[in-house]
Amino acid sequence: MAGWVAKRFWKEAAVAEEPGGFAVLLDGRGVRTPAKRPLILPTRALAEAVASEWQAQEGQVRPETMPVTRSANSALDKVAPQFDEVTEMLAAYGGTDLLCYRATAPEALVARQAQAWDPVLAWAAGRFEAPLETTAGVMHQAQPETSLTRLADHVRGFSPFQVAGFHDLVAISGSLILGLGVTEGHLLPEEAWELSRLDETWQIEQWGADEEAAEIEAFRRTAFLQAARFYALCG
């Protein structure tokens, strides 16, 4: 967020409808992205969330406390200019989806993965007509090209703002299918997060939690849930 003002200079952050969407105004002046693009949001709910973050700033502006604003900036400055490349990268997760790679042992973990992940893959197979194959171990499992194409077509149907939120759902979880489950309303964000951490949860149950690892997990969980919220605000 280089280029942002260091200290608060405005009294009121408000939302105004403009051609093409909704603007966030600081004392009547429109906010711009770090790349100097007008920050025009696709929904009033998203604009109000951004305005709320600006209004909450006191003294020095702290970008780390403004996740909705940061994602909106990313949508305009990073996703929109290279939309095809970003959506292609996200769709590629379908070829190596977390849910498709299963443990070889112990049997209890193998069973837990099947019980938790198989229904999600079955849902995706029906919803997108895109069945994916599972495998035991880490050797690459080729997926049906028709399935990958249908999943990619769906991802390309997102708006740049939706992609900005969807990116973190997929990248953090390691699963295109879990990300789609959240965006389709098939999975609650917290539920999808727990499914993505099934192996880690198993390890903690066996060996206990590591404090440093727990802190990293908490940070990633917050980012995942924020991404889900951002996507929902995009309407």
C-alpha cells in the first residue's frame, strides 16, 4: 500500500453512488488505489465496508487493519490488468487439488479424509459436471481435461473483485474445490477452513500443538475468513 498517506487528514468517510458503482469519499474527495485508479466498488455493501475501515483509522493510517480496502485495491491494480493470467493460475489448482491427494497411512487418517473430503468432491462433480480423481500418496494424478476445462470456465466467470477474494480462498487452502464450495454457499467459510487443515489437525491430535505453528495457522485462518467476507461483499 505504498503511496498511502501516513496520517489521517479527513473527518468523515462516506459512500456515494457513481457511474459504474460506489465510491468511498474522504470529506467529499474520492479515494484512489496505490496505482492512482479511482476506488469504485461494485456494491454498496463493499463500499460501506471500505469506508468503515477508513473511518476507524486514528492518527497514523495502519493498512494492516484494512483488509477489505487492501483486497479492493488488489482487484483494481493487480487482478483487473492481468485477469486472464490470474484466473488461469487459480483454475490450475484443480489439477493438484488438496482434496485429491490422500494419505497412505494410518488407516484412521485415510478414513477421516475420505469421510470429510469425498462428499465435497461429489458435490463439485455434480455442480460443475467436473469429477476429479483421487490418489494415495504424492505422485501426480492426472485429472480429466473436460473437468479442468469446466472448472476453469467457471472461474473465468468471476468479476475482478470476486477473483481478489477467491484467490486467497484457493491459495490459502490449497484447494480450488474448497474455494468454490465457499463461493457457491455449499460450505461455510469456517467449515472449509477446517476441511483444509484436516491433516494438520490430525498431527496436532497425535503430537500436540507447536506454539509458533499455531500463530501462523491463526494468521492464515483470519486471512481465509477475511477473503470469504470480501467475496460475499462483492455480491
